[in-house]
Amino acid sequence: MKTLKEGDKAPNFSAKDQDGNTITLSDYKGKKLIVFFYPKANTPGCTAEACNLSDHYAELQKEGYEILGVSADSEKKQSNFRNKFNFPYPLLADEDKEVINAFGVWGPKKFMGREFDGIHRTTFIIDEKGVVERVISKVKTKDHAAQILENA
């Protein structure tokens, strides 16, 4: 697993969002973008993280950020997750893991003594030129917006 790091050019991805719209990196050219990868829609940690970003959406937008959430869930699961919590940003349904692999966040994990492959909860801050400005790998799910804003 080779995770993108600061200074890397973000991969030009293309994936469907919860409504079946195609979203690409180039849609965000000239904007700052937060791409957060989470293991699974509607699970406690992922819900806390996504809700925290949603609660602080206005502040993040004031700093010039757009937000994209990404997991390997289906469009239907992403749609249910987004509608249930009224997230103001798109969630990408990356079932074939193209975006997940491009950013290098898929790999071996341990949970309750079990080892398995999965998504490592990671957030990438991408600047207006499409370059990775920051990588947050120790995500505080309940306080994630503050982590992003503290170095904005």
C-alpha cells in the first residue's frame, strides 16, 4: 500500500456519487478540496466523522474548502447515509476501489483481533492546483473539522 503524501499530485479520479452523478477531480480545479475516506457508511465512527464535517461545513466553506466523502459502499448505501444525516456534500460510491487504490488507502487492518483488508480512515487536503497539501491519518472522528481547520 503506497499512500499519497504531502507534495504528491492528486490522482485525477472519476467516480459516481450517491445520485449516480460522475464526479472528477477536475470538477474542483481552482478550489481547495477535502477528500475523506471512511470504512463504511452508517457505522458509528464514520457517522461521527461525516456529521462533524457536516456540522462545520459553513466554516470549512468560509476557508474555501469543498468536501468529498469516499467509501466502497454502493450508490444506494451512500444515498441512504447522506439522506439520513442531510450531508451537504457528495459521497462517492467507489465499489471497484479505483479512487481508494489511487490514493493508497486500502490495505491490511486489525480489528478486535481479526486481520482483514479494508479502507484506512484517511483525509487528504488538496490545494487549488491539485497537489496534496496535507494528509491526516490519525483522524479524530468527533473533532475532524477542527483537525482540518487548525492548519488551514
